[in-house]
Amino acid sequence: MKTLGILGAGGHSKVVSEVAIERGWERIFYWDDDFPLRTSHLGKDILGSLSMVESSHGTVDSFFVAIGDNHTRERIVLSLNRSAKLISLRSGSSVVSNSSMVGLGSFIGPRVVVNSFAAIGKATILNTGSIIEHDCSIGNFSHIGPGSTICGSVKVGNRTLIGAGCVVRPEIEIGDDVLIGAGSVVVSNIPAGSKVYGVPGRVRGLK
């Protein structure tokens, strides 16, 4: 029986769990830092806090970090023991070009499109219905929100959050640790650490 350990039992974990079941994972265990205040998730027991994961490596085949916050996800992924087998998860309704590359630990949600020669970094979230066009590069531990469109040849840095329904025009460069508010339209390069929102998107301060 294939067993998967999911780290995190919040809202994002619900979507991840459904994709994992769709992909044939027969038994799923959870860990979450709200334990013991929260003891069950989707009708299944939470085994303990995230600090207790290492003691369970022998009973779980693979792990997935289902935490929406970019910085927390990065910290947890980097803290995993080397013996922990990290996997990526991809919804069956997504379309991913054979010429694209997807980093370990990433999540590709329902109806996501990843087109030719795109590169997706480690443990990055491509949320429901997002589109990553040809030749894009999305950094490690980033999050592309539901329904966002990243046009061709865009470069997105590490730990950057692009909110729901955003549009980024072709050949834009977006730095590390950027926050782009929902519904924004990005038409110029964005420096690292910026907070951006609006149509067109403008830098409104530091994250």
C-alpha cells in the first residue's frame, strides 16, 4: 500500500489531498503545528506536529509539504531529513508540456497549463487554473495564484506570491520575495522585496 505523508493540514492541504488520492496514493498521514488543538483533517487523524515527522520516516513512502505560505514552506522543505523522499503532485486535469521542467516538491493544481520550455522551481505552487506560458521561469518556493496568467518569457524569483487573477505581460522580470495583489496587471519589471497592486501594477512599498 502506497503511503504519503502530508505536512500541513490547512486549506491548501485539502486540494493537495484530493490530487494525491486521484494519483493513486492509498493511505495518507498528516502532520500540522496546530496539533494537538487540531487532531483530525478530512476525516483522518493528524499524527502530530511538524517536528515529529522525522520519527515517522519508516512508515511513510514519500512526503509532500502542503503549506501555502512561501517562507514557511521553504523552511519545512529545507528542514526535512535527507532520507525523506519528497515528491511533486500534479492534477490529472492539468496540461504540462513535455519540454517543460518542474522542480521537486511542486504542486500543479487542477486545470493548470504549463507550456513549452517553461521551468518551475522547487516546491512551487501553481494554483487552480493558472497559466504559465512558453519559456517562463518560476523560482523556488513561489506561488502563482488561481486564474493568473504569466505570459511568455517571464522570469519570477524565489518566494514570490502572485495573487489570484493576475496578468503578467511577456518578458517581465519579477524579483525574489515580491507580493503582487490579486487582479493586478504587471506591465513593467518588479524589483525584489516589493509589494505591487493595481491596473497597471505599481510598486506600493516593501513587502
